Amino acid sequence: EPEVTQTPSHQVTQMGQEVILRCVPISNHLYFYWYRQILGQKVEFLVSFYNNEISEKSEIFDDQFSVERPDGSNFTLKIRSTKLEDSAMYFCASRGDRYQETQYFGPGTRLLVL
Amino acid sequence: DQQVKQNSPSLSVQEGRISILNCDYTNSMFDYFLWYKKYPAEGPTFLISISSIKDKNEDGRFTVFLNKSAKHLSLHIVPSQPGDSAVYFCAAYDPSGSRLTFGEGTQLTVNP
């Protein structure tokens, strides 16, 4: 069964450093998402991406964040200058098309900012 | 953001019995609802969904009920199995965007 994959599974970084989280969405899916879950809190939407551009972003997704689909398979989330409060699980998700409502999630990347 | 709320942080049931997980929402614009199951150190796994035009959807042991007037949905698992032990998230779509809004999750423990 097709699945969303994410790398790395764990990332430890120093405050102020840049990190890139990588995702391979399900093949032929058209909509891509990033969510995060800070320990003990809800899963929160960050950004959605369609047709090579951001379609929606939350108030969390400030100028420190960016997303890119550099080729036909990868979808990346970059945090330019990490802060302690960026420590969280980051989940990538993908959805088939506008008529398919289900978003399928990857296993997540646990980011720890020291 | 309290648009989707799961008031019970945990639920414990005996194997073979029914598990009922509840979810309330406040945004009347939500038109599609999903339940996800999550094991530790894994991503949410899609379980079952329901459109706002329906009041019930069933898939094997899992049934989701939607009460639009009460802005309430519930997930029934019957019979419950120890492998069902996980955190269950309710999530909702706002058609004006494509984001999912999640509840806090309910930890279900099914005891053998």
C-alpha cells in the first residue's frame, strides 16, 4: 500500500541553525501538507501546497518557514533559524485530489532544538 | 483554538466490549470529519470519515455517527481489541481551506 515517507526520523540541532525536513508524498497525490505536534499539545496545521505554490498557511508559518517541491517526488519544509519552541514532531501529509478528502500522514520527524 | 474538542483524554474498556469516543465541534462550516488513530512514535493513520450530508458511516468494527444539530460526532468500536489501544484523533475540514483541525486526542486502552 502506498505511504508517505519522511526523513530523518529524528533531528537534533542547535538554536539558530537551519533544518530541512524531507517528505516523499504518495505518488500521484496533488495536495501536500505539513503539520506539527508539540509535546502534549494538539496536531497543528502549518501549510498546504498545491500546484507548486502555497495554498494556505497558518499563523505559525512565519518567514522562518518555507516549503518546496524541488522535484517530482520530494516535498521539503525548511526552518531557517530554529528556535527552542520549534521542537516538535513534524508530520507531512498528502491528499489525492480535490474530491478525495482523506489526508495520509507520514511517520513524522522528531525535531529537537537545543 | 477550541474548534474541535475531545473532552475525554483517556478511556479504558474491556476486550470485546464497545468503545465510544466522542468529539464536539463549534465551527458550523465544517463539512467533513475524519478519525485517525496514532501509535507512539508513528504518524496518524486514517481510520474512517463522514461527510456532513450523512449521519452514519460504517466500516467493519468501526462506525462514526454525526449529529449536526448538536455539533457532535462519535466513533464506536465493537468489539474492542487490545490492538485498538492507541490515541484517537477527531479532525474536521473547513471547505474554505484545506487544513484539518484536530482535537486533543483520546487515549484508548483495551484491556485483555
